[in-house]
Amino acid sequence: MGSADMAHTSILTNAILVLPDRTLSGTLILRGENIVEIAEGQSHASGALDLEGDYLLPGIVDLHTDNLERQVQPRPNARWPSRSALVSHDAQCAAAGVTTVLDALCVGDLGFERGRLQTCRDGVADLDWLEGTNLLKAEHFLHLRCELPACDLLDMLDEMIDHKRLRMASLMDHTPGSGQYANVEYYRAVRRPGVADEAELDRSIADLLEQRDRMRGPNRRGILARFAGRGVVLASHDDRTAEEVAENAALGIRISEFPTTREAAEAAHAHGMAVIAGAPNLVRGGSHSGNVAASELLDAGLVDDFASDYVPPALIEAAFQAAGRIGLPEAAAMITANPAALAGLADRGRLQAGLRADLLRVRLHQGMPVVRQVWAAGHRVA
């Protein structure tokens, strides 16, 4: 008897199945790591798990989360052991229904957050350390956040560009006056606690602007040359103007991640780029940094995907909030099928026979989605 015949079969029944084009009151059968059948109606088979009318969705695919950084540094001056932080981060993702995680790690230092580079190197090493152990609940891939004005960007990128888990890279610019820091006073307010006085902050800003002028162009050319032909998905980050978007589109970048204005989101769609919005932006009712509201982009049909950014549980809440505007199958696709397709992961993201049994059981309680059970590749992980 082959291993496929020996694989364990589970029957999940009395659920509202969120399919790509509709919802269905029915039953899902999984065997081993895969979904094998979807049927309408309730199963009365012995051993079937009654989901009590809860929703059953595909496991969430998160293209951008900084949550590992927050586990590594839970307080400004308290650094946590990296391996412990990764295991905690993984458990939080799984508990939030995220079964596929693209860990967004920062490559390149602009002088204010040097610990991020250590977090990146440690995170990559820790994923290697846990490879093949089956100790992680979710499947983890790498999303390298490339800081364009950083002097050390290309050298650091060369350290990990051949990593087999690398799926995505984003081109960022966090200098004052750019992207999410277009408002320089907001930038000053964010950075002020880390400097001695206003004079030091002024010097730092002037140095960064000079460094940006000198490094941004060569670094961007270097990134594009290094990723050419590798199959890694490239995104721009914090697009602000139509001109910026047009320039990125001309370079072959096909994702606009967290556009800061409606103008940029409209331009991205006009150029055939996918738009990723921050789930916390929608759940909170607006951007934490004063940029365009995700709800405005959603209502205008300008959002293709949500990413957790910095709060993994925001994804399921954002999907159910969006469902009130566009319908649940379409909203669920923004955290499952759509990001899976962008990442080139054709084996997941939909409730469909033959795909991975990454599954998420959710109950609505007074309008709030509560994750009750999670399966990853057929195994219960939360």
C-alpha cells in the first residue's frame, strides 16, 4: 500500500465554505496534505468534524509582515533572542490563520535602526536552522525590503540573494521627504526620540538627503540587475505620485505596495500593477502615518491584496470588513488567492480539490471574525 493510500483522511462538515466565486453550505474532505473533495450538504460519516456552521476559508497568505522585528525587539532597548522570537512570531501568525508567511526583513541601514540588519541576518539563519524540523506551524518565505539610499544595501543583498526561500523584494526609500515620510515634520516627530537634540536631527536629515541623491540611482540599478531572471517578485513601496509609479512600471515592477496616495494607486492600476494595502489601515479606520485610507482605495476598486504589515490578526478582520463592501468571496481572495498568485504559489489560496489543505475556521461573533481552528498542509496547527 502506497503512502497516498495510508494518508489520513479528515472530513470537515456543516461549514460555510468560502469558494472563489461563492459561499456554499457543505463539506470538505482532506487527505494527507491536500483537499480531495468539496461537496454540498452535511456529511453524516462517522468521525466527521462538525464545524457548527462556521466559515471555512483557505489559509491566509501574507506577503508582507514586519511582525518578526517586533518579537525581536519588544521594547526599544530590549532585544529578544532571535530563535525564540521566530518561534513566537510563527505561532502568532498561525493563530491568526496565516499559513504562508513572507517575512519582510530589512536590507540596508539608514542609520536609525541598525538592529534591523541583525534581525534580517538572524532571521534568515534561523529559518535555515529550522529547515526540515516540522517545528514551524506556518510555511515561511523571505521578502527582502531593500532600502535604496543605504550605502551597505548591495553588499548585504549579495549575502542572501541566492536563498531558496526568497520570493519577493520591495524597493523602499525611508528618507525624509519620500514615501510615507513625505511630511518631513512627521519624520522628525518619529525620529526625535532617538537623537540628542534638534541640531543632531537636522544634521542627520541633511546627511540622509545627500546620501539619497548619491546612492538611490546606483542601488536601484544594482537591485534590478541582480534580480533579473531570478523569478523573484519585485514591488515598489510607498508610492506617492503617478510619476513614481510610471517610472517603476517602466522598470518591470508589477506591484505597488502600500501606495500613500489615491493618485499613486490609480496610476498603478492604469499600468497593470497590483496594489497591496495594509490591513491595519482598514481595521483601524485609517493610516497611522496620515496617508490615504485603505477604505477609500477599496471603495474605488483600487485594492487587490491586503498584507498584515505589522499586525497578523488584522488580515482576517480586514477581509470580513471588506466583505461588507465587495462580498466575502472577493474579500477573502485578497488575503488568500490573490497574494498566493502574486508570490507564484499555485498550490494554495483556494478551496479546491488538489490544492494544499491550508484551512481556516472562523466564527463571526457580533460582527468580529474569531479564528477557531487552523490547518496547514492538512495538519492542525492552531
